Amino acid sequence: MNEVLNTLTVTGESKDLSKMVKQFPVRAGEKSWTAKEVTEVADELVAERQRLEDELADADADLTDLLRNAGDGAGDDQADSGASALEREHELTLVNNTRDLLVQTQHALERIAAGTFGTCESCGQPIGKARLQAFPRATLCVECKQREERR
């Protein structure tokens, strides 16, 4: 959480987290956010970001090895070439998914620092405290997410 607090002061705005979190919206029937709850979410996001960065570095290295060795075994038959291509494609998909999760995680941390955490990016209504505690990378309320998935 120190990182989020540092972000608040680095941006030139020294904000009191305990005052700022009271402005994070909640749905009807939910209690307001506390600094402790936001700290727990931010700590989880920071740990997740580190895990994803490590995973991405490993996956990038694996993908580089696969691409570097793509021409090896020139005598391979078509089945071997197809299996190699499938493996490369699978690894590339994993790398892209990890990058997407990393971007979402960083965006959630930025939203906490900016004071916009908990606000739906589509309609501006509260996302819901329970939803964010379960999935802190959420940027849409349930209704907007359902609408998006129907498209």
C-alpha cells in the first residue's frame, strides 16, 4: 500500500487516504470503504502485479526459446511442424493474457491513487464494494458488464 500512498504524493497531491476512501462509492446497503480495506485491496493488487511481472518474464523467455528454435529439425514431418506451431501459438496466447491482466491490475492501482476506484467507467454508478473485494480489477458495475457481454 505504501506504493499507492507514494503515488498520491508523487502526483503532487498529498491526500489523506482515510478521507479519500470515504469518497469511493458503494452500492445501497453497503458500508463505506475504510482505509484498512482499501489498503488490503491495494496490497493484493501490488502482490498480483509482481506475480504477473515474474510470470510474464518467464513466459517471454519460453516464447523466445520457442521462436529461436522454430527452424531446428529441418527434417521434421508436417505433424512435428504443426505441433511446434501449436505450442508457439499457445505460449503466445498465455503471454498476451498475462499482459492483459497486468494492465488491468496496474489500472486498478491507478484508480485507487486517483480516487476513482469503485466508480463504473461506463455509467458512473458504484461498482459495488463486495464485487471489488472479490475482483479488484473490475471497472464496470454488474449491469454494464452484463450489457457488454450481451453484445
